Amino acid sequence: AQTVTQSQPEMSVQEAETVTLSCTYDTSESNYYLFWYKQPPSRQMILVIRQEAYKQQNATENRFSVNFQKAAKSFSLKISDSQLGDTAMYFCAFDGNTNAGKSTFGDGTTLTVKP
Amino acid sequence: KAGVTQTPRYLIKTRGQQVTLSCSPISGHRSVSWYQQTPGQGLQFLFEYFSETQRNKGNFPGRFSGRQFSNSRSEMNVSTLELGDSALYLCASSWRTSGDEQFFGPGTRLTVL
């Protein structure tokens, strides 16, 4: 079974600075998908970024980028120029191709951006 | 395009009762998944439906069940409620069963007294 580990339950960053959220996963599959989702306080979960494992190039979406290390099974999220609106819980998720279930989520990292 | 909707948004039940939660996916999405979110256990996968068939099921007791209708709308049912079932239940829809972004609904907050 796949597992996803987010080792930082809480983090904080000053507005305009850069922060990196960590995620490691365990799988025996060679082709899979990784996601970062954001859940703002009392608001719906939305996708931040998606990475396909067979693509070596790291995904980027504006201020958000990932550092995908397939051999190390690591998938960290970097947020540049942090904004107050980035305050949220961030979940790392793994989506494989087996019938073991839909996405496996990490326990989440609560990020607070301070003014 | 309308997002994923869930009804009701809030629900209070007592132990032993049963509850039915509803989810309407984004138009055209055929995969609907349900998750239980609690502070202590994070986001736990309940089950996934695709074209009216349960494709996957998480590690939950048989008291948790679901179904999907021909219009892709989905319901989940919890029978004989326990205090530990208090949680936010999230529904998510996507085009395919694997690899696609999931679009989440606002959730149903269930409180069991």
C-alpha cells in the first residue's frame, strides 16, 4: 500500500518570503501522479500543482513549484513570494494506477503566512 | 461550469441513527470519490465510484456504503452511527479514475452526539 508522509505539521513564513513544504511517499509503482492540494480555512480544497512521475521536469504554476526526486521518493512544494492568501492547510497526495484506492493523502501541513 | 455540490452542509445525529449524504459532481465527471476528514486521522479514502460501479473501497467498516446514479450523482450512507463518525465528509469528482485533478465539494460536517 502507498503511504504519504508530511513531516511538518505546522509551518510559518513571513509575507514575500519563500517556504518549502516536504512530502515523501512510498510506492512500488513506476508510473503515478503526485499532487499538492490547498485547503484554506473554512474553504474548499483546490489543486495547487500536479506532477506526472514519468516527466522528469518539475512542475511549476506561477509562484508554486515542486522539487520531484523520483529515486528518493520526495515531492516538496516551494512557494515563492508568499502571500497572506497562501495561509491554508496543504496536502500532498499520491495517485497510482492500481486498484488499491483513489488518492492517498498525507496528514497535511498547516502554513501560516505572517504580515 | 458549476462546481461539486454536497448536501446537507451540516448534520447533527445521535448514536445509532443512520445518515445519507449527497454529492453532485461537475457535469461530465464520471468518477466520484468520498473522503473522511478528521483532525486526528487526516483525509481517509472511503470509496470511489465510476460509471455507477464501486471501483475502490477504503478500510472502513461495512456501516459505510455508497452508490452512484446514472447521472453520476452519488450518495453515501452511514448506518448505526458512532461518536467516532463525527467528521467532515468530502466528495470529489474527476474525469478519470486515476491521475486527474480532483475537484472537491465543500463537505458535509457530521456531528454525532
